[in-house]
Amino acid sequence: MAIFRWIKWLGYIYILEGKVGLDLAHLLEFCRVDNVDFIDDFNKECISLKEYADIKKDDDILLISSRKNFLPLARTAKDLKLSFKMRTDFVAKMVDDYIANKLEYNRDNTVGIIISGPSDSKHRGQIEEFLRDSGVNLVFICSNEKERKDAKDRIQDSPYFYTYKSDLYSRFTFASVVISEGGEKFHPSVTPV
């Protein structure tokens, strides 16, 4: 697992923490990505972006986590000749790429299933079994470890990951269909049912 970091005000990198930070760390761990640092505007103990520019490795990826401060942070990083990406877009693309390339799942034959919300009905279980028996790839999305444990009989050996922030749903494109009961917003290329 990488050392994940945040930044304080306009120019400092911080250790990643909080629910969103843990969520992103888990998604990157799911995708086997371990060379990512984050910048944002939280916390107290920090190193400057200038110091970071001197110690970063060539394959490190710098993600800007702050929407509010994206432009000033991007300017600072650009002035220091640091390449960077927006965190949500990058993490969603990593998940999409991992499922397509590493798991070799074709998006037209993949269904995402969001576990959170009411999901104990026999009807949903029957639909999931029908999809499995038909050769459809299932990917389960949980919001925490408890949900995964409660749904382990449904998940079986299918891949699963956690995501606390539902705003990532609108960026995922690894599946053509997502089964959900929570009314989340999805990417335009994904059909919610």
C-alpha cells in the first residue's frame, strides 16, 4: 500500500485520512496501484510541494483532491513542473481499467451491484443467480466491510470493492448495467435498474 498524502493550504502534502481518504486508498489498493500521493487543504503536519518535488519518484502520481482549491493547487504544481490529475476521475478510471484489463471483464457482459440499501430480498438473490448462471460477470460495490460480510453469500467469489463516496458512481464505466435501489446517479453510458 502506498503512502498517501494530503496538502495544507496551497503548497503542503499531508497524510491521507478521513472516510473519503480511506475510500480512495481502498479503491487504489483494489486496483493494485501503490504510487499515488494526494494534495488537498486539510490537517496540520506537512511538507511543502517544493520539498515534495525534490523527493518524488519518477513514477509517482500526484492527485488533486480539492475541488474548491483545484485551480490554485494546479497552478502551484504546474509551476513546480509536477504532473497531476484530478482524484475522482483518476480513481474511477483506474477501477474501470482494472476490471477490464486485469479481470478481463467485457463491460457489455458486466453488471455492477450496489449492496447498500435494502438488498436482503430473495428476488434480488434470484436475479443475481440467474445472471451468474447466464455467464454475466458481477462486480459488487459495498460502502463498508460490514456490508460485505453481510452479503458474502451473495458476493461469493465475485470481485467487490468499497466506496463511501457515491459521487464516484457517475464516473464508473466498467459495467453496462448497475443494479441499485438507492437512486444514485450513474455515468450516461451505464443503465441503472
